[in-house]
Amino acid sequence: MKIRRANLQDIEQVTKYGLILLKQHSELDPYFTPIESVDKVYRNFLEKCLNSENRLLLVAKKNGKLIGYAAGEIQARSPIFKIAENGYINDVFVEGEYRKLGIARKFLIELKKWFESKGVEHVELSVLVKNEIGKKTWAKFGFETYEIKQRVEMGSFNII
């Protein structure tokens, strides 16, 4: 199994995997239901990752088959904070039959090296509240909850 930077030939399969992730998120919470043209939008995001100084797209291949991907980027923070930027892990996906083999860990090792090379001191990611597996997995790698976001549907937005 090999982890490497993605190239244009990988984008079609990585897009398919990204759509699986989006479907999983929308099943956990319909708030994350994607638009109909999500495949084009996501593909565009992935292609931009290929030639960006501030984005990294990795793939895992085993016996010539692409079995997973990871995407990370450097994000600017509000200019009111001393820490001006952070690393952000957008996605980590490993095809079902290859899970629990340490592939996500290998992705994170490479992302961490890249973030360090960019001078990043903090790395963030988002996990849905209902994603118990995700929360447990990320906690194993040292991630902790530091902020809680809340939302309300306008019909339930009660101001007394």
C-alpha cells in the first residue's frame, strides 16, 4: 500500500469517494444534504487541490487500486487572533474493506508532516455530533472538542 500526492488521473475515483462521504453526512443529518450538481462542485475543489500551495490531496493505492484519500488545507483565521492560520483536515476516506488497517493513520502522518512544513501549530477538523465513530476515531489521534456550534430552524427560533 502506498500513500502519495493525488494527480489528475485520481480525481474521478476520489470524487466518487467524496460523494460517499457526503451521503454518509447527509444520512446523519439532512442539513448536510448536497445539491444535485455536487459531483461537479466537489470535483472542482479536488482539482484545485492538485496545484495549490495551501492544499494537499493524498491518495492510497494498493495493488494499483485507489482505496482512499485525504484532503487538508491551510486556512486563514480572523485577523483579530494572534494565531493567523491553522491546518484543516477536510476529508479522510478509506474504502470499507480496507478500514482498520492503519491507512487513515498513514494519511494523518503525511498531513501532519505537510502542516509542520507550512509552520502550522494547530490542526482542526469537523465531526458531526451524531457521528460517534468519527468522534472516537479523531479522539484517538489527540483531537478534542474546543467549540460547539449551534443552529436553529427559523420556525423554531423563539424570541420572547
